[in-house]
Amino acid sequence: MTDQIVMLVAPGDVTQFRVEAQSIAPPAAGEVRVRHQAIGTNFLDIYHRKGLYPLPSYPAVIGVEAAGMIEEVGPGVDGFKAGDRVAYAGAPVGAYSSVRNIAAERLVRLPDGIPTKTAAASLLKGMTAHMLLQKVCQIGGGDTVLVQAAAGGLGSVLVRGAKSLGATVIGTVSSKEKADLAKSYGVDHLIVGRDADVVAEVKRLTDNRGVDVAYDGIGGDMLLKSIRSVKPWGMAITIGQAAGPIPPVAVEELRPGKSLSHPSVMAWCADIARYQEAARAAVKWMEAGVGSHISGEYALAEIVKAHEEIETGRSAGSILLLP
């Protein structure tokens, strides 16, 4: 079958995608060619497609994680060889393709026990969870955290990661079906329904104290509810805007002593040492069974359907593209 690449001709809706035949040069010095066997999708891809996070130029290829097998090694590359199973995540974008040349320092070797699809669905989410749980703040025993969208791709990894660190987890989900999934991930308390009074429920579950940390990937007016769910001197962390842009938040909402953080895993992992540390942590979590549930698979040529499914918010887990 002919290799394919998905081009984004301009920022916008899914009509801006073009699926084309792919040709590729040999890997340059320090690079390897990876044949993708599974490509992970993230809500970050939607932001890139729409231009919320603009790319340097167009046409462009988006996508920030994939897993597969090394096909060819460029000059000066040590430690990797053709046939090695590998994955990568983060910058530079460009994963929506059958094959790709990428710097060898961005690769992480996959142990035999980690399936390729699991790696493609989970590496960036595991790296993000590592940053959020152990770098932005340090979660440990005795902490109580709120995870919005606890059955989603990143939410499910945050739940299990926080539980592995000894925290009590309150999760929100939009439906009973997603509640069942979140329970399987180890959530201690669930708040179910799009119209649930999140703040009141959090206060009830914490004897009116609030949570130590709230992780909010929903955006919209939910961030304000997350801030109000945090105890004094606690932290609210905004990690996405799946429900739309976040309205202005008055600084008075942070009294007394609350913190608001808006970290970026792409910026965090621009430093290669931090990237490799986070990737190793994500691999260890995957080996321990902490990975993202795969809720759907689409052929690379079905990119429009895949993005439409992501944007519905119905999927509980990660959607893969298969070249």
C-alpha cells in the first residue's frame, strides 16, 4: 500500500485536511526513520488544526505522538538499529504520516511488554501526568485531588497516577457509562453529570475543606468551578479547553492564597533532559498498567472522522490513527 501523509493546508475545520501519497528522503545525521504502526491523537491536535496554537507555516503536518519500528538509521546515530520498537511524543509536530524521519534523541525504546498501540495512546498522556503530578506540584499520601473528565484519555492516567502516589481522587464524568470506566481506574468518589454541582459535591466529600489540587482539562466555565473546589493554599491547574474558551477569571477568586497554573507539556519537554525523564516515567507507568484506554481506531485516511469523533467528547479514552 502507498505510504500516506495528512496535510493541513490552513488552520480551520476538518475540510482543511488533505490525504496525499508520501515520499521521504533518507534520514539525516542524528535521525532515524520510523515506520508508524499507530499514531496517537490528542485534543492538542484540535488546537493545532484550528490555529488556536498556530504553526509556523502551512501546509503543515500535525500530530504529536506515535509508535512503530525503526526502518533506517541515519549517520551518527548510536544506540538504535533497524527493527527496534520505539515511540515518541511532543515537539516537533508531524506524526500524521506513514513514516517519519525524527531525531534519535526524541525516541524511547519500548519494552516487550508494552503493546505498540498502548504506547501510541499513552506516551504523551503519561509524560503530561508525570509533569502534573510530580513537577508542577508533588502529589503524595494524604492529598486529595479533583480530576475533571476522569474517564478521558489524560484523566484516566491522572487518576491512576495519583492513586499510585497515595492520593484520594475525586473524579467528574458526564455519564453513567463513563462513571463505570472511571471506577475501574480507581476513583474514590465520583461526581456524575454535566449539570452536577461540582463545587457543592467537592465540599461535601471533603467536609467543606476542598481539594489540595484540581486538574481541569474541560475549560469553559468549569475552570472557575475547579478554582472554587480548591482549599485555601491549594492549586487549580488548567490543562485544556475541550468545552471552549475560558472566560476571564477575577483575581479575587484566588483568595485566600490559592494558586492557578497553566503548564504546557510541549514547553516542558522542549528541554531534552526533561523530555527523556518524562518519557522514562511514562514507560514505567505503562509497564505497571497505567495507560490510556483505547476507545477508537481509524485508518490514517479517515482523519476527518477521527477528528469529528474527538470533538464530540463522547469517547472515553484515546483515539488512534492506523497507517
